[in-house]
Amino acid sequence: MRIYAKLTLVTIVTRRMSAKAQQGKFQPLPFIINLGITLGIAAVASYFTIKEIPGWYSTLHKPSFNPPNQLFGPVWTVLYILIAIAAYLVWRHRAESDSYHTARLIYFVQLLLNFSWSIVFFGQHQILWALVVIILLWLSILANMYYFSKFSRIACWLLLPYLLWVSFATTLNFSIYLLNH
């Protein structure tokens, strides 16, 4: 019985040590999955966006600070990659805790809101409702940063450019609403 207890204890300690060692190693498959999720959302959302830029979007009155249309694609690509890296870093430090489950839930809510904005703004041409969605998105990014910081400060900071860009996009959305209402 004592030998079995010692072997069980050694097995438990070895597994814990192995799990901790895995946290420090780069794991390509989970990283690719995180990247695939964010870039997949970007690809589907761009379906609603790209065709409307030369059409409906070009007919809208825009503020003087509206950036060139060619800037949006590269900026969003970089942001989606940063979002994926942040999610991967949190996944590496995950634990079966309420904080991790909350962080994961908020992460997917903000991805859903991000995706929804393109559909509401470009797909449905609902500028005011898109403003509501983007404000909810901004709040969810802030919450996402807070919960990600519990697992990785770097993950939190990687979301800062996203928050700043969505802050700018919210101002732009609001201005477009005012100019076209």
C-alpha cells in the first residue's frame, strides 16, 4: 500500500511539473487555432464590408479625420493577430477557475460583437445600431483586458491597440451617424 501511495504521489507531482513546463513552451497547434478563430472572423466579416466600401459606404458623408479606406484592412489584420496572441497567452496560463471561464466568455462575447458590427454597419446599413454594438464592443474589450490581466499582463497590453482603434472607430461611427442623420 505504501509503495502504491508513493507511486501515486510521484505521478501527481510529475504531472503537475509537466503541466507547468508545458505553460512555458510554445505550442504551435493552440496558437494556430487562436489565430484561425480571429482571422476566420475577420474573413467572414470582410465579406459584408468589402462589397459595401465602393458602394453604400462611399455615398456617406464622413468627417475630415476619416482615414483612407486602404488603411482599414492592414490595421485590422494586425489587431486580429494581436488578439490571437493575447488569447493564446491566456490559454497557456489557464486554470479551471471562475476567472478563466469568465475571461473566456468575455473574449468570445467581444469577438461576437466585433463580428456583429460589420454586419450591422455594412451589411444592414444601420449606423445608429452599429454605434450601439461598437459601444458594447468597447466595454467588452475593457472587460476582456481586465480578465486577461489576471493571467498575463502581456496579454492585457496586447489588447490596448485594439481598444484604442475601437475608440477611434466609435468616434468615427458616431460622426458618420451625425453627418448622415
